[in-house]
Amino acid sequence: MIALALALVAGRPNALDRAVGAIPAHALLTQSPFALVDPARATAAQHFEQFTIPVWFVTIAVQIAVLAWFWSSGRSARLRDRLRARIGSEFWVRFCFGALLALIDRAAAFIPMFFQYRMSWIMGLSDVVTRYWFGSWLLETVIAMIAAGLLAAVVLGLVDRTHQWYAYTTAGIIGLTLLLTFIQPFALAPFFSTYRDLPAGALQSDLPALRAKAGNMTVPVVEEVVSRRTHAGSSYVLGWGSSQRVVISDTALAGASEPELRFTIARSFGWVAASSALHLALILGAMLVLGSALAIFLADRIGFRRDDDPVSRLALVGALLGLVYLVALPFFNSYERNLDMASDQYALALTGDRISAIRGAVRGADQALQPICPQLLGYWYFSTRPPAGVRIPTLQGRTPLCR
């Protein structure tokens, strides 16, 4: 398995890596991102974005429409009645109903999701074969079914038992969000990817110095094996508090220079020092609570069918929650981009290496087919990090190019 991973990583550094590595320091500090990023890759990124934006919106629209139709047609009530006729426990009726709603929702989105995967494969961003993608889709569907079933059963059970159900639900959602984020590095993420210690010699001379400059930062740094899925590099922080791990992909370790990797780790240390993961988890929990409350509020303003009850109306609440998600996502992404920009400034203060910071930004935009200046909808809904047209000029000390 390790030999296979090493063979796949041999694709990095590639010709594009060598071209980025050869860009002179003066050019990195003075030239526009449109001159630094490979023109052919930039054009391909624009074409790819023109495909992904409408397909993504179709995916969300289909999921919302199917749930709304399922309620308005009366099929939601008929499914509830069939479950009650066969299952004696109301808890399990609600669990099965919520799980089946999640299954319907995921099945409705299967075709556009598959198109997105195939386009990523064609563009060279994914190396996952179809059977593995389908297996991953099935696993995610099962997880969504279990989560939706438990949420429906527990929340409706609280509604039956206490008028303060909303307070318990709010505390439960935020607490569960924090718990899942905390245990993700050692209890959840290993189910979906492979993590291991950094290879011998990788960054070993740089890490102690970086840790000392960052105030004796002790957070572990690990390698993620992604070369079986993609050639693009990645880095991020898992967990929050004492569970945090800095993660660098094996493709990034193979394709980037040592100074770039040093800056990448410094960025991650900035993320850790600012407790950004905890802030994001809290914001996510709060948005889930507020979004659910707004969806329930809107559902209560829509007339009840004669066969309605709180169980059958879960389909309507789910459809409205999808609409709320469309409104809330750009705000969440904007907050995450601000945290990411702050990590850049922290890393610059820690390393003083502006050239490697810019080179890494160019390399990332080239390898991941990121538009230099995304379309407005792409920026709102897909950009969790500043695009190259914002990040590179900011690192250069200039005004961002993207409006």
C-alpha cells in the first residue's frame, strides 16, 4: 500500500511544479496573478467553474423541490401512516421517517452529483475510480440517514415532553457540533482517509524553529495520503483545542519546496493560535440552530394539509432548510475566508518569507484549477479561501484585483 502511494506521488513534482519553482523572486513580488498563474490552467479553471456553478445549483434545487413535492403531494403523510401501521414505537417511526427523507433527498441529487464527480475526473482533479466514488456516496448516504433519523426522533420527542424543547435542541446541536469537531482527528477522519507521521527528514529541521517562534506550539503535524484520489495538494487543521492536528497531504509534500511547506505550517500554526477551528464550529452550530428555527417559522406560515402532523411536515421543513442554507452559506464562507487571510498574515510575521508565500499561492491555484477571480456566485458559494486574485496581491502588499 505504501509502495502504491509512493508510486502515485511520483506525479509530483510535475512540469507545472517545475515551472512554478522557476519563477524569479522579483516576478513573484511584482507581477499580476494573471501573469504568474499558468494561462492555460487559468482558462481551464474558468471553464470548469462555468460547469460547476449551474450543476451545483441544480443539485440543491432538485433536493429542495423533491422534498417540497413529497410534502405537497401527500406522499409524506402516506409514508408516515405506513410506518405507523408497521412499527409500534413512535420513536422508531420518526427515526425511519427522517432516515427515508434523507435517502430520498440524496437519491434525488445522485445524477448531478455524479456529473460533478465525472467532470472533476475529466479535468484531472480526481483520480477516484467510479466504483470507489459510488461506495463513498453510499457511505455518506447511510451517515446522512442515521443523522436525520436521530434528529427527527429526538427533537420531536422533546417537543412531546417539554415546552422548553427549543432550549434543549439548541444546546444539543451546538454541543454535538463541538463534540464531532473535537473527535474528528482520531474518531471520524481516519474512516475516510489515511494519516501518518511525516516522512523521515521532511521539515525536521524547520519544525522545532517554527514551534519556538510560535510560542512553543505543540500541535502535531501529520501527513494525509491523498495521492490515490488526487494529485492536487492540500493542508488544513483538524479538530480544536487539544485534539488539533496540522494536516499536509503527501502530494503537497512531494510537489512544494521546503520554504513553501514551512510557510504552510506557519499558516496552520496561525489557525491554531487564533482558535479558528473552534470559532468555525461555534458559528456552524449557531447557523444550524438559527437556520432550523427560521425553517420551522416559515413552515408554520404555510397552511396545513388535512392529513398533516409534525412528522409529515418534516419534508416541508427540510425543503425550507435548503432555502435557508442557500442564503446562509455565503456568510459562512466569508467568515472562513477572513480567518484564512489572518493565517497568512500570522505566517508572514512568523517567517518573513513573502516570496515562498506567493509561490505557494501560485502553485495551489495552478494545481487545483482555481479561478484567479471567480464569478460572483462561485466566490460566494465555493471560495472558502481567498482566490489567487485576492491572495497574491495581498501577499505582495498590493490592492486585490478581484472586485
